[in-house]
Amino acid sequence: MSVPILLVLEADPPPRLGRLTGRAEIRYADDRSLAAELPHADALLVWDFTSDAVRHAWPGGGPRPRWVHTPSAGVDRLICPEFTDSDTVLTNARGIFEQPIAEYVAALVLAMAKDVPGSLELQRQRRWRHRESLPVAGSRAVVVGAGPIGQAIARTLRALDVEVALTGRTARPGVHGAEDLDRLLTLADWVVCAAPLTEATRGMFGARRFALMRPSARFVNVGRGALVVEDELVTAVTERHIAGAALDVFEEEPLGPGHRLWDVPGLIVSPHMSGDTVGWRDRLGEQFVGLFELWSAGKPLPNVVDKKRGYVPSHDS
Amino acid sequence: MSVPILLVLEADPPPRLGRLTGRAEIRYADDRSLAAELPHADALLVWDFTSDAVRHAWPGGGPRPRWVHTPSAGVDRLICPEFTDSDTVLTNARGIFEQPIAEYVAALVLAMAKDVPGSLELQRQRRWRHRESLPVAGSRAVVVGAGPIGQAIARTLRALDVEVALTGRTARPGVHGAEDLDRLLTLADWVVCAAPLTEATRGMFGARRFALMRPSARFVNVGRGALVVEDELVTAVTERHIAGAALDVFEEEPLGPGHRLWDVPGLIVSPHMSGDTVGWRDRLGEQFVGLFELWSAGKPLPNVVDKKRGYVPSHDS
């Protein structure tokens, strides 16, 4: 019996894939060649998870891989109706990014509470200006998105004695349903968006919801850029409907040098790095090799995405 | 019986002191008039805790107040041998600054781990440059100073799953003695200085100890500037003996615009603000009024500083 064909969307070999030598025939594709290679692949590793080539190539003719893995938490760049309707199993990188993203959110919350950006700017100007900072313990956060990343963020903020409400699509123990979100927003000092990008969540943070928030509230997005109507966030920050925001994700990535988001006072911009701690690529490679071993042995895979919903369903949802 | 004379070192009335109307004769002094007023005061509130006028005025002639309160954690600016040898009771602001300072340290640790300064600088330059960040969970910290502030810092870092060793003057349960410090420094990712400034601790962080630290380690000082030999810290950071540092306190405060510490790459400077969350002055006024009520009723005071040691001894030391 011949070994399965593993197609990798990426120019350079991902770490750890050498371990599959002899157990898979590994082929590489780029955005341009993907459509031609797709019918021959048994499995597809979308190592370049910033590409939307899969979504574009998938509807073409011919057989499709039985298994697709993306080394990311979100699957919004991959999914198209034909893929969703197929029998192909889609897995994601659940387990890799939770803790790093939770720490990154804590870093942003604390940086805003303690005005680290203000201190750095004053340092640049060589100006000593004492300011009062905000306490974090006892403040209130709403974390939007009750998947493992939202859960980790909630856990980390609670460790700092922040009172956290977690909201998801539907209510379950410890999680508020979407119907509670607007009310919770009116109470929050921190609103953290860590939701999957789906047709239900696209643009969920716009002028209406920023208007519900307190003028002292700050908004953090570590989910996907398109969860936020960016122009309306700029207005909300600029006109002080809210006190500030930090974005790690954007509708257009990378942000071009001329993008208006770079210099909105009160808005912190970082380059989609919240989940990426030293060694992350190795861990993703390791995870894929583990999944490949299960898959090639015909065993059930963890981290299977519900393609209709656009995320891995929680065990207790 | 006449009411006691409360001398306040400060131009403007501190918050909450109105509550003492009729129960104290409140007089105000500045650095210049303090020496002349001191012999007439029953109690002294050093509201301007940045002043060193008490240390200079104390040795002069005449009676001295029976009680001195400083609305700060450290008492290094007040103490002189004559004060130490006197029967005057000295109290400090124990209980007010612990949680804010602990959060501030967490903010600095997370900011350095996630390179928030780098992201802000790149944002200023409108440059998208993805970097890998450091995990905080599982990293190791040494917190130097096992008083309530050091304890709070340890608690907060542990909540972020940092492995924390706390060091004090003498070993006790949960606290390493000074003899363990050098060994612990060789293992730490984060070294946080929150010790009181005494003759035993002055200059405790200099070239020798920075050389013990790992090249990847970062140093944070929220204690007192003179705990650190600043020039040797600059050398350690500049020559990459350590990876970075954040100072909230300095030998000379405020830092003048020409001070060399403002622009050392890898060094974060903030203006002695770690403990000062919104409402801190009200809380300090509140605390003093409570202490005054105990004192004027002849009851024992909490927060009594061991003037010889230079801090409030821990209950379990």
C-alpha cells in the first residue's frame, strides 16, 4: 500500500515534518499551484495560514483531500460553502495559542491601566510627569468568545482579580449567551474580543456597541480584524466614546504604512503576534505530526472544527 | 485639656484632615519652617514624603513630636540617628501601596515579555514587524524584599504562573534569606527589587550582581533608586549582561531632562508612580485619620516602623 500524499501550502518545510519521512509523500504548493495539486492530495496542511488560497481553490473540480489541518485557531480564511458541505475533516491548532494570547491580553490590559504607553512617550520626550494609574483588581471585563482562548483569557484576568463575564453564542454554565452581551458591555472596564470570525460575528463591534460601552472602557481585539468595524472604532476612540483600544488583528494584514489605524491617539496597534511565543512554530509542527499519526492510523482526531459554525465546539456546549 | 498639635509638612491641606477639626490643632510647615515648628508639635504628618526636611531638622534642639507618620512605604528619607534613637513612634502607609505596586510590576513584566515597547515604537514608525514574544507562565522571578509589597508582588506573579522566590534579610517560612540571593539571581528571568532602602541594602544591585544574572534576564526596581548603582545598571543593559530593565525609582527624583537614564536602549523609565492608583491620596488621608484616632485615644498603633531596621517588621519574622 502506498503512503498518503500530504500537500503542504508553504514554500519552506515546516519544522518537525521530517519525522513523517517514509510515512507520507510530502508535496509543496503555493497559492498559484494549489488548485492543480489539490485533487491529488490525501491530506492538506495549510502551513501558510495567512493565505486564502484554499477558499479559492476548493470549489474547483476533482477529488479533495480527506483531511485539512490549519495551524491556527481561526478557520475563517479557509472556509467556503463547498468545503463546509464536503466530508473533509478540518482540524485546527487548539491548545497552542490559548495561554500566550491570554498573557498578551493581560499585558495590554495592564499596560493600559498603568499607562505604559504614556510613560514610554514621556520617556522619549525626557519628561518626568507623575500620573495616577488605574487599579486592575476589582475592575470588570467582558470576554467575547467562549472557546478555549476566551476561557484562557478569562482565567488569566480572574487571576488578577478582575471580575470577568464570558460571553458566547449560546448560554451554558459559566458562559453568557449573546443576548446578554449588550447589557454586559454597559458595565465593563475592559471588553476583550476573542470570538471566531463567522457570518454571525462579522462586524459585531461597531458604532452601536461602542456607544453602549462606558467612556472609561477600553477595547481589545485579539480575534479577527473583521469582527470590528474599524472606522467606527476609530470614531469611538477619537470622539472619546471609549477611553482607548488595542488591536492585534486587522481587516487588512499586514497594515500598510499609509493605513489610518497607525496613528489614532489612544489606539495601540500590534502586528498579529498575541499567540506567538518563542517556539510556537515548533509546537505547531509537533502538533501536526501527532495529528498525522492519529489520522494515518485511522484513529479519531481531536480539534475537529464544526465547519458550519466555524470553530471547534466546546465539550459542554 | 487642650487638643494635640498636629504639624503637617505640606503647603496644602491633605484630604480628609477636616475630620480632625476640634480634635487637633493643625499647623502647616514647609521645609524651611519645619525646624522652628518641630518643638511645638505633638504629632507630625510628613505629607510631603518626597522631602528630606525631617532628617535635617530633627537633630536640632527642643522637644520632638511623640508620633511621626509618613504616607509612604519607605522611611529612608526621614531617618537620622537622632530620630532612630528617640522614643518617637514612626508609622508608615502599610496597606495602601501593596496591590497597586504588585500590579505595576506585573504590567512591566508582561510589557517586557510581550515587547509592548517595541510594538509602540514600530507603531510610531508605521512598520508592521511580527516578533515572537516570551511566555510568562513557567518563567522564574526573584522578588527582593519580603515585606508586604514584596509579598504582594510574589502573589501577583504567581497568579500568572510565574515561579517566584522571595528573598528578605533573614530566612523564614516562604522567604529566602539574603545568603540565597546570589544563587537565585543566576536562575531568574525576572529580578524585582522591592526592598527597603537601609544601610544594608544601599547599592545592593551593582555590577557584581548584574553579572550573576542571565543575559536573558530583566531587572525591575520599584523600591528606591539608591538600591541600584545606576551607572552599573546602564553598563549591564548597554553591554547586554542582562536583557533589559525597568526603573520606577531613581537616586535623583525627578529625573532632570538631561539625565542619562532617559535614553538607554532596553531601559524603561517611569516617574515613581507604581503605587499611585486613582484615589491614593484620599486613601492615605483616610488611613492617617484612622491612625490619629487610635493615637489620640492612647491605643496602640499599627504600622509601627522599626527605626533601626528601617521598615515595619513582618509578624512572622
